[in-house]
Amino acid sequence: MSDDSGDLVQVGQEIADDWQAYETARAARARWADEEKRLKTKLLLALGYAEDDESPAPVQAVAPSGEPLFRVAIGLYRGMDFNYLRTNYPHIYAECETSKATKSLKT
């Protein structure tokens, strides 16, 4: 295992403050993402959508006043089972695999 902690770099107070603001923003985003997911699930359940429904239909939600609020659009997610591909067709997986360096901030 390699040590990827990197060299020590002294930063100024502005960068230290920016790090604290970044941590605060990241935590707030996570809380709001959880709240968004909770509310979306609640709204879809209230409209009668089941998680395992194979053919959901789009609807338009309207307020008690009759004013349109939002619509539920139905789409199709298409993904790739990379584990299946890697296990059953390793030569194809290896031929198609790409990599690049990424950067992330960690405590």
C-alpha cells in the first residue's frame, strides 16, 4: 500500500477559512440531498407510484385551487453491469477500460 498523503504545504489563513467553508457547504449539501430524496419519495408515494412498478404513467399534480404544481415525467435508465462484463468478458473489459487521475479533498 502506498502513502498518498503527499507533501506538507503551509497555507494561509484565507485557505484555512475556505476549507472550513467547504466542509460546512459539503455537510449542508448532504443534508439537503437527504431531504430532497425524502420529499421526492413521499410525493411519489402519495401519487401512487410504487418502487417496483414496471410501467409507471406520467401525471400532472395540481393544487386544490387547480393551479399546476409539478409533473411526474417517466424516463428509462439504461446502465452497464461492469461487474458482469469484467467477470464474463475480461478481455473486452480490459480493452475498453480507461483511467485518469482524480482530485479530492479529505480531512
